[in-house]
Amino acid sequence: MQAKAVFRFYEELNDFLPVERRKREFEIEFDAPVPVRHLIERMGVPHTEVELILINARSVDLQHPAANGDRISVYPVFEALDVTPLIRLREHPLRDPRFLADVHLGKLARYLRMLGFDTLLAKDGVADGELSRLAARQRRMVLTRDRALLMRKEVTRGCYIRRGRPREQLAQVIRRLDLGDSLRPFTRCIRCNEPLQGPLPKAQVWQQLPPRTREAFAEFWRCSACAKLYWRGSHFARMQAIIQALQGGLLRDDVGR
């Protein structure tokens, strides 16, 4: 049956729409019945970017059928406002600080590990289907600039990463998912993602240390998997500066808005 519905997308979801449809109501035609998710993604908005859907002022899930005459409002993830009682999209909250970053987001993945977040980095050449199944199996949020990957049915948690420098991308993820209180800096290996052990006394790692490091530092941390050593050198100060900028709101995430 031929049907019409009026849509309105809010905030950053407008970035996915053509200019003439942004920040305004518009009408579309479709063959009913059809899940509202299909209509949202037909317009280029990945379902992982959506946290709340209202049809005729009532919260619905992604599979709810759209009908003729419906007025449909679509909202992104809310950072500061708790809308949990209204959400009908997922059995579990979208905010889950375990990530799977696609192969092009290596620096972002390392920054997230630095902040203590469990972050896998996809290997080059791995197919989208395999990535989406891995994310679903391990309940990870997919971080990517590939809209098609976020539109796969298996992907229930995802974040579209906008253009910008890796630090700006990091600010986007922390702000969008309201992770400011979940930071556990310097607890995870930046290279391989496994937890760090420590602090360890110098005597325990003496043989692995460069001569100058032996003289300058007393405490060390070691990766539980790859055995890489960490200490509070110049890299530690740089990382602390990034964390302070995040907490102070000095890193911006509005690139491309």
C-alpha cells in the first residue's frame, strides 16, 4: 500500500541528510508496511546513530512498522539528558565502553586504550561481515567512517566518526557517549589493548631498561600480554595534557558540523 509519513531528524543526525532536508520536517512516500529502520537508513542515517524514535509522540523500536500519516521524530544519542525510560530501540543501553575501530582509525584506537577503554583495531582486509559479527559477538561498539558498515543488521552499537584530527575524533567519542567519568588512564597497553600490571619495582624489570631510564625512574608498568614496559616519561606528560584538555572541554568535536 502506498503511504506517506512526515520525518524530522534532530541535531547531528542532520549531517547525514541532503541540505534541503536538514533541520526541518519533510514528507516521504513508501510502500507500507515497512519497519521504520528501513526508512531511516534509506535516507542515509545509520541506525546505530539513533537512540530515540517517536512515532506520533510515542517511543518505538527500530522494527516498528511505519504507517500512512505517521509523524516520525528521530533523535541521536543524548549525552547529558537521561532518556532511558523512553528508549525502545535496544535491550541494553547504547553507551557501552568497549570498542571495535576500523582499520583507518588506528590513532583513535590508541588514544582510547590510553584512556583505559577496551578497544580492538580491525585488521586490514577484514570484510565488513566479519567485523559486524565480531562486534555483535563481543558486544562492542563499532567506530568507523563507513556508513554501510553501521547499517548492517548485526551492528546494534556504533558511532560514525566525523572528519578531523584523531584528538578531535577522541573528543567526539568521549562527549557523545558521556564517558568523562569512565576514564581509567594508563591501565591498558596502547600497542595490544591488554591490561597493564604495576606499578612494578625497578629491580623486577632491570634487565629490560635502557641505562638512562634506570637512573631516572623508579616505577614501571608492564603489559600482561606483549610485555611492553611503560614509565612516566615525556610521553606520560603529553598524554596527561590530552586528558586534561578532554576534561576541560578544550578538545573540540564539532569538525564537519
